[in-house]
Amino acid sequence: MLLLLPLLIPLAAAVLVLTFRDRHTANRAALFFCLVETGAIGRLVWRVHTGGNLEGRFLRADGLTSFFLVNIALISIFSLSYATGYLRHMGEGRFASPRWFYALVNVFLFTMVGVCLSANLGVLWIMMEATTLASALLVGFYNTEGAVEAGWKYLVVCTVGIAFALFGTIVFYLAAVKAGMSQASALDWLSLLAGVSQKRFDPNLVRLAFVFILAGYGTKVGFVPMHSWLPDAHAEAPTPVSAMLSAILLNCAMYALLRYEILISRAVGPGFPGELLVFFGLASIVVAGLLILVQRDLKRMLAYSSVEHMGMIAIGMGLGGALGFLGALLHTFNHSVAKSLLFFGAGNVRHNFGTLRMDRVTGMGRSAPLTTAVLAVGILAIVGMPPFSLFVSEFAILSESFSQSRYIVGAVFLVVLSIVFGGVVHHFLRMACGAAQKTPPKPHFTGAEYAVMFAAGVLLLCFGVRVPVSFSALLRDAVAVLQ
Amino acid sequence: MEFAEVAAGKVVSTSAVFLMMTIVLLAVSRRVSTSILVFGLQSAIITAQVAGTAFLESSREAWAVAGLLFVFKVLGIPYAFFWLVAKLKSSRDVQAVTSPAQSVFLVVLMIFVSYAVVRSYAFGIRVPEDALAAAVSLILTGAFLMVSRKKALVQMLGLLVLENGIFLAALTTTFGMPLIIEMGILFDVVIGLLLMGIFAFRIRDTFEHLDVSRLRKLRG
């Protein structure tokens, strides 16, 4: 029941919220359900922390699960609070009304929580595919030309990608069955974890499986050759959804990849999966870092920045070691806070100036000082400036690469960081400075929007100065699962 | 009784050849409706193979999977596709990038490649080489249809062919995954198709065509 509750609440919420035709009631109901969901997740996390892992037939929770669930709960509160204000311009189309929006968001939430809680590699795949299905309609929510194109592309690219992950799952299942595990237990996480260390898995099959898994779930993470859906989807989705995509969906895909990484590094040694992750991570940061420079649309730039940060996380995971895992996990959290803050800021820019084209917005500092301040905090955090938390996690990953004498990885990492710093700050300054535009912006913002952004900024700062004790306990539990 | 066993054995062992025939048929078909029919035929062959295996192994799970396949992939999905074609009122042509001759050439090349790829693995895991090669070439053909056909509907069909290939790979190597997982996968596929159908309507309504290659507003 403890495990089932965080799954049932969003599903119930999705159905119930459809009955509220009025926008304000729908807002309040969605926020209420999100708080209830957070409570359920909190209870589960507390139980795992004090009483050890929870095991069920198809659902389970351990330290790694808790870590990602906390991330999901936090960002969904942020996004839904922001959405309550953001949705006020939305019309009452047939499927484009706030209640449909909240219903879909709740289904999306359900699938992501499902990914984290699944105890079976088959269920993991089913839930991962369901995240695509649940969010495709959200990406195409505005029904404009761009949104329809982005939604179609997202659906097709990710479905094909995930199909390869299914093939990888089957190959891994085959390896497990051939190694002497029973058909019923060959997809079960706990039996597999025991199996990979006791039985002899065919290393060729295991490697083949990991390649397909990496290509498949890597598509959802947004690794570079498979990232084509990501900037379109992030740029065309409504802002709260962009934040959720970037801040939690990519993390969930990373979580799926991590589950396999754990198994496969035990079966064939950490070298093979680690090297592949580092390779894809490097490819992602280099390509995304260069593409950030030439972007014209603010949200697209943020999307490429997500690709870059996912690359960094992959490098940390691939390097392994105490600092590598710690830095990478901390980075998933820090990145999601910073990126949701930035997307909310971008949403404000769109409301204020009616465009997201960075070359058409000037003098933002004068006409919309609060939004500019928020964006400035987010930008400084995302490029890894010291008082903010992303510096800590990036530094951890970087020092792991040097302590393992992987100088090339460290050097590429540093070069990309400086390129991105230059590019992002340049884009931002061009928007913030200069003469204010003739058309006066219309800053009508609710308190909720600013409260959320303020909270995110404070979190970034706190985690940069010192990771809170309770959170570092969570982090330790998660790293223990990985090692 | 003996006759039935022989028949079931023959179905299982020869289905790979028939599947490769459907691959070639998919490559030459120029009309959307033909492609849909060939897909239905392909699913029927796979269903027959599952049913044959179920009969030989007398396994109830496999019978259930065969039933699901028959209902969804042989009847339901092709029917839904015909309904979509009628509703969308689009042209009959699949709008291929490659000519039928080129498609056949490429597809046959893919069959050769799959045999070459599969050879080293098939021996190690003791499964029939033909069936595994058929599975891999179905996956490749599905991917090929998705990149070489411009119409949204045919791309969806390509995805289904790819999915058929993955299913066949699971079937030949491990007699399929546990039933509940198979049901979940099938459920995802059906929902995915439903959503793609919704998007096909939206593409037609916003762009007034179904040619996905002309969607190129978002770049860079």
C-alpha cells in the first residue's frame, strides 16, 4: 500500500480534476492533489530511510528510488504552482482547457513515479514508454503548427528509441534465462541483482543488451545523436511542461539507464558500460555546448543546455568512484532545480514580450527587473558559478576525472564549460541590457509564480553553500545502491 | 492428433520464410491499403507461429498471447488503419522516397545483413537461425519504412513492423516474456497508435497534408 499510494493518487487526481470545469477550482484541486502526492512520497521515502528497502512483486523502493522520487515531488510542486498562474491565458478549447492540462500532467506524473518504483525491467520499459505517451499530448498542447510538429516528432523519435530499449531488455532477459534463471524471475530486479554476481551471464549478450538499452533510454535522456526531439519538444510545450520534461523526465530516463548500469557493470565489469556512458556524455556536452552558441530561441537554448547537463551526469556516472556517483546524482537534482527556475523565467519573458526570440528582446533589465533578476540567478547557476549548487556537483565530477587521471575527459569538460559560459551569458546580457522596447510589457504576475522562483533560487544557493544534512543522508543511501 | 502436431511444427519452422515474403511485399506496395493488408498478413503469420508453439508446448500463456495478437494486431489495428485512411481522405499513395525496385533491393540487402549479423549469436544460444534473421530483418525493414515513406500513416505502419520484429525476436529466443509484461507492451503499442492517430488528424488540420517530410519549421 505504501508503494501503491504514490501511483494511485495521480491517477485518481487525473480523473477527478476533469470534473472541475472552472479554472480556479481546477487549479486548486491540482495543487491539492500534488501536495497529497508529495505527502505520500514523503512517507514512502521516510519509511525507506528508516526501515530499509520495500519490496513488492512489481514495485519496490530503495535509496536510489527515494532520491529520484524526492526530485519528482519537488519539481511537480514547483511546476503546478507556476501553472496556476501561467494558465490564465488559456482558452476553453475542446481538449485545450486547464482541466485537460491538469489531467494529462497527472497522468504524466503517474508514469514517472511508476518508472522510479518499478521492480521489474519489463514494467520499467512499459512505464518509460508510457511517459512518452502521456507527455506527447502535453507537448502538442497549444495545437499550433510548431506544437503539432514537435509533438509528432517527439512521439515518433521516442517511440522508436524506446523500441530499441525493448529489444535490449529482451536480449538481457535472454542472457539471464540462458544463465540459468527461471523465466519468471529473469526480469525481476532483486533476483537479477543476485543472479549477476552468482551466475555466469554470456558477456557478449550482456554487452549487446547494454548497447541497445543505451541507444533506447539514451534517446529519452537526450544523448547527442538521438537528441533531435528534445529542443523541439521543450521549446513548444507549455512552460510548466517544459520544466517537467527537462527537470524530471530526463532524470527518470537516466534512472532507467542507471538501473541497467548497476546490473551490467556487475555482470561484465564496470569498464564497458562506464566507457560508453563517458563517450556519449562527452559527445553530448561538446555538440550541445556548440549549439547553445547559435540558438535564437530562449527555450531552445535552455533545452540544449539540458542536453549538455545530461552529458555531464553521464560522464559522472561513467567515471564512477565515490565522487563520480555522488557528483552525478547531486547534479541531477541541482540541474532540475536550476532548469525549472530558468524555464519559469522564460515563461515570464514570453508573457511580457510575447516572444522567446532572444534577438527581439532588449532592455529587459529596465522593463521587467524581477524577471531579469530571476533569470540572472538561474543563468549564473546553470553555467556553474560558485555560490550556486551546480558548481559543487560539477566540481565533484571534474575532480573525479582528474583523480582517475582521465585528463582528456577533464579538459574537454572544462573547455565546454567555458564555451557555454560565454555563450549563455552573452545571450542573456544582450536581452537584459540595451534600450527598453517601445511596446511596454505587461507584467501581471501572481504571487505564486514569484514564490516558486524565489524558492528555487534559495534552494540553489543553500545547496551551493552546504548540502542539508537530511538531503545528504538521502544522497548517501542512493550512492550506496549504485556502488 | 499426429497430423496436428506435424502441422504445428511446420508452421513454426516455415513462418520465417513467409515473413520474409511479407517484407518484400511491403517494399513493393505503393498503396497505403496494400501495406495495411500486408501488415495484417504478417501479424497473422506471427500469430500462427505463437499458436503453433502454444500447441506444441501446450502452454496456456502462449495461447493467451496468440489470442491477444489475433484480436489486436490481425483484426483491430488493420481495421483502425482502414478507418483512419477513410477518415483522413488522403491519397492512396505511400509517397515513397525510393522506387519499388530500389526498395526491394534495399530490403533484400537487409535480409542478407540480418543473416550475417545473426549467425554468430544464433549458434551460441541454440535458436533457429532463420527465425532470428527474420526478426532482425523485420526490425530493419520497419526502420526503413519509417525513413523512406513520407506519409504519416505509413510511418506508423513502419513502427508496427519494427515492433513485430522485436516481438518475434523475443518469441524465438525465449518463447516470449511473461504474459503480464507482454500485455503491458501491447497496451503501450495500442495507446501509442491512438496518439499517433490523433496527431495525424492534427497534422492534417493544421498543415492540410499528411506529408511528414514537409514539417520543417523547427530546425537547429
